[in-house]
Amino acid sequence: MNPRNSRQSGRWKAALIGSALLLALPSAMPAAATTAPGASAANGQEQFRKLYLGSAWYPEQWPEERWAEDLRLMQAHGANVVRIGEFAWSAMEPTEGAYDMGWLVRAVRLAAKYDIKVVIGTPTDTPPAWMTQKYPEVLRIDGDGKRLGHGGRRQFSISDPHYRQLSRDIVSRMAQALGHEPNVIGWQIGNEYTDESYDPAAKAGWIDWLKDRYGTLDKLNDAWTTQYWSQTYSDWSQVPFNTEKGNPGLMLEQKRYITSQWVAFQKNQIDAIRAHALPAQFITTNLGGLGWANRFDRYAINRDLDFASWDNYVGAGHLQPYRNGASHDLVRGWKRKNFWVMEIQPGFVNWAPVSNMLYPGETRAMAWQAIGHGADGILYWQWRNALNGQETMHGSILGPDGKPLPVYDEVVRIGREMARATPVLAGTAPVSPVAILQDYPSRWTIDFQPHHKDYDQIGVLLDYYVPLKDALGSVDIVEADGPLDRYKLVVAPNLAILTPDMTARLSAFVKAGGHLILGPRSGQRDAYDRLQPRRQPGPLADLLGGQVEQFYALDEPVAVGTGTARIWAEDLTAKASDTQVLLRYGKANGWLDGHAAALTRQVGKGRITYVGALIDPDLMKTLIDDALKGAGVARDFAVPADVELMTRQGDGRSIVILINHGKEARSVTLPETMTDILEGGTKQAVTLGAEGVAVLQRGTDK
């Protein structure tokens, strides 16, 4: 796959020095079917027994006599789910204590007549005017000290105890009314968690959190090295809580505290739902920020949820297949199982500098890419434009007149195809022998002190991801604190923070036969963001049998092997006799000339490799290809440029999804005869037009 819009900066041709060193090493599926790894159906939750397609619908914005026509048009395009309620607090509680859940119940029951299931959104992203007027303390204070007013969204404080109680009250009423409705399959908590608050309740909670974590100020001062610049605290009230740049230890802990506040805010509503709702009704939330946002730890947010969900928007331009695909893999890794896309754009957005329309077929390609990476549910935002409000220019499926827009026909096609594919795809999931580690504390510490303005952590991760994706079709992106035993190769591109538990887990992985590749900056910090008392990779230096002598932010490319590195380079030294130099710098900046750029060492049954530079794509491809071979990982079949290969497995089935993200037709020769799920028949080759899609089942001869 060679995407139209890829990360091109810093890519030059190269070859790997000493690469041989790496070689040493519409019907639902029957309920009785077993589920795939990573897609377990806990509590019999229905989302794992079929695929779902739908949209966000706002019945409160339209006359009730219009609802049936909306649902008829949804059913006609193949929808089988709809999300409602997430912005409707004022319709559910028009005045304090006066609840009206009747319209919600009627909407849910009417949807059932059209075979459309319902996900209920809790409305806590948009507190009503009566509340913000009567209880201004529930409003968020931003980083500049300004208390927000009414009229937008996300203007609430996640830490304010009164707002949490008001939220619990409305959610409890909703769960009492809808928790036993057979047409409700699940719940979404709030909408797109984003902004923290700096109000008095948040500050008080911060101090309490620090007391619980450290116990004494002496321990806090030691962990943060507050002797630096005379920052030492003698009273808890002196510890700042703000958005200003400051002590990295403080900023790291503030991120953890903010995460804990979102977890508590969410758990408050989960408990209210669970007290009244059927166990089979799932609970999730739609995390925004285009997947890669890191205002808080998204692994922690997802621990209390049944599965992860996110909102998939391209914004300006067109789909970047690698980056968008990696975003799906990241989301799948939050819970290590299949996920939902709770919002996806139907053509265009309204918030990009140029909110252009996607190409014909690109909306369909986005949907199938999501499914190929593990999505079991896809909902468009939005069904129909509101007649006024901040998002009237956003893409939708129906226009303000209630009639289908041009993209409707494409959504109809998606619905028909998903109905055909559900029997073979339900219960399957992407399965990979390779994982990339993604760690929020490590990302935070590099963000605090990047040392080079162009050090793009997501770009660095994608540098490793692209050749892995091309070789395998499926790649896992998971947290560094989780189990690794199912993988043969693990890559950690930016693992700046290494805790004792992580060190033990990674060491055990290598000694048991796994291949670990560490990228630049690995092992530089501890859990408190302090520099490790030994050089990188810190506690893994003995396992590597080598260390980083010095790191360099590069103002010009440097030679490495017969290729180049840019932005970042580290000078490595082998300390153990069996540690081998994998790459050397050529004529560089004087400091790096002839020195080691990458080291590798066999340890027990496995291998550890440290790559100390941001190397060009050709060099990276060679390194990854050799690592896969050395780890005993078989490649999947080759596809032409612009074509993405994805796989899902489970219940004895193996499904291949191919998408041509290019503008020209591409032909793909298959390694075996496969059944064409969308078009029927068997194929030994397929031709894909621009934005073309094929869904194929392996191991069948019909």
C-alpha cells in the first residue's frame, strides 16, 4: 500500500548493514459460534454476534410525526442501530427535578418496529441552562482561569461533586426508564471526553490524590527532585495545579490525576446504569481526538468499559490509510478486542480549514477499513443536520429538508454489503503475531521535553508500523504494561519510561524466545519522570549488553549504513562480548562518525535489538523484514501499491479484506482460491477500481 497522503519527510534510499544478524534469531451469526481472540462476548453482549451500521439521530430536534420517516429511510439503507440522547439533557429534564423520559421510550420502541436497535447516550456533555444558571460552580474553569458559560458543550467540571451527583441523577432516571427495554443494546457515557477543569474542586482533589500517592511531602520532593530551582514544598497547598510548563514530575502526575478524574466521572455513571439496566446492555464511550490524543491515559479510561469506541474523522484532505489504520489498531488495543466506531464522517466535516468532500467511494472505503481493523459497529455522524447550531455545515446522510443527500446511495451500498458479510465476519477479529507498544506516560514525557521540534512520536511509531503492516496485514498496538506472551516480535518505538514491572515483563519476553526492538529514547526515565541512574536503555542495558553514550538532536541528516537518519541519533556502545553492532554511522556530524547506531544481542531463546536513530523507510523495511524472518513470523501475500490487506480470523474462518486506496485500478493475485463474499463465486484474482473493496473467505471452494 502506498497512500496518497503519507508521512514522506526524511525518507531516503538505504540498505541495512549486517542485516544477517537479525536472521539468527442480513442475518446474525448463530449464537453458538465461538468468538475470535480479542473479541470475546462477555455477558452475552449482542454486539459481538453481528455487525452494526447506523448513525447518530436526534429525535428531540424534530416533530414526533417525522420519526417514522427517518426510521424508514434508515432501514432502507441497511441500518440496524441508532444512537440517541447524548445531547438532550434539556429535553429529558426541562426544569430541575421534572423528568420526561417518555419521548425517549417512544423513540426506542418505534425504532424496534423497523428492526433498528438503540444505543443510549448519557447527556452529560451538555448541561442544561437552568443548571448552569442556578449552579455556576458546575462550570469548568479553563487553563487561563476563565469559567466557561452556557451555549457550547464540554463546559462542565468533571471534578465538581455537585455536577457528578446531578449527572448520576439523570443517568439513573434514564436507566430506570430504558434499562429493561429489549430494543436498547447499550449505552454511551457522555461524548468525546476532552477538557479537564482547574476549579476549586479539581484543585482540592489534586492535593488529596497526591497525599494518597506519596503520603509525605518528603517523598514527593524526592521523586520530583524539587531541590532544582528551589521548588521544594513545605505545605501541600503550595503544590501548583495549572497548565503552565513546570517540573516534569509534577506535569506527569497531573496527567495521571486528570486521568483518574475522568475514570471517576465515568464510573459514577456506569454504576448508575448497572444498578438498573440489564447485564446484556453494554457500556462504552466514544473517545475523540482522532484516536491519538493523549490528554489522559485511554487504557485507564477503557478498563471499566465493555469495549472501546472512537470517532473516526479524516478532517481536511483524504484518508491516510496507514495513519488511519494504525488509529483503528490503537483503539482495538485499548481493550485488546474488537471495537466500535461511534462516529464516522459521511463525506465531510465542518471544522477543518478546508472541509472538502471525500472522493466517491471513499466513505465506503473508510467503513470497510474500520471493519478490517476490528470494528463491529459503525455509526455515521450525523443522520440529519439540525436547522441551527454550531455544526449545521457538517456532513450528514439527509439534508435539512429530510431528503437523502448524494452520499446516501453510498451508505445504501455499505449496508447491503455488511448484511452479506455479517455471517462470515461476526465473531472474527484481527490476529497478529506482532505488537507495537504505545505508552501514554512515555508520550507525555517526550512531549514535555521533545528536544527537537520535529520529533513526531506518532510519526516514529508509523515508521515501524508501515513495513509491519505491509508484511502482515494485521498489527496490534498495545499498552506496555500488558501481557506479551502471544507475540513473537514486539516493537517499542518511544518507550521513554521503564518501570520495574515493564522491565521484568520485557526481559521475560526476550528470554522466553521473543524478539524485542527498542527505538530511540527508550529507558531514559523512571515512573516519576526522573532520569534513570544509568544510561539508556536504563534497566534494560544489561539485557542489551550495551548503552547509549549520548543522544543528538540533528539539524541535518547523517549517514547510517548506506542510508540516512534524521531528527534524532544516538551513539551506542556494546558492553558485552556477544552484543553485535547492527548499524554504524558513516560520515556524520563528527560526534557520530563510525560509531554504532544499532545493537543486537541474542539472550536465551530470544533477541533484543536497540535502534538509536530515526532511519529512512528503505532501511527500516530491511530491518523489519529481517526481524520478522528471524522471529519466525510468516509474511502474508503481497499486494500492489495503494492496496491495503487486512485479515480477520475466528471460529475456524479466515477473512481477507482488500481496499484499493488509489485512483487507478489494481489487480491482486490471490495465493489460493477464495470465496468472494460481496460478489459471489470463487476467485483466484480480483481487480479493484479506485476505492474498490473485496471481502474474501479463505479455505473455501464453492
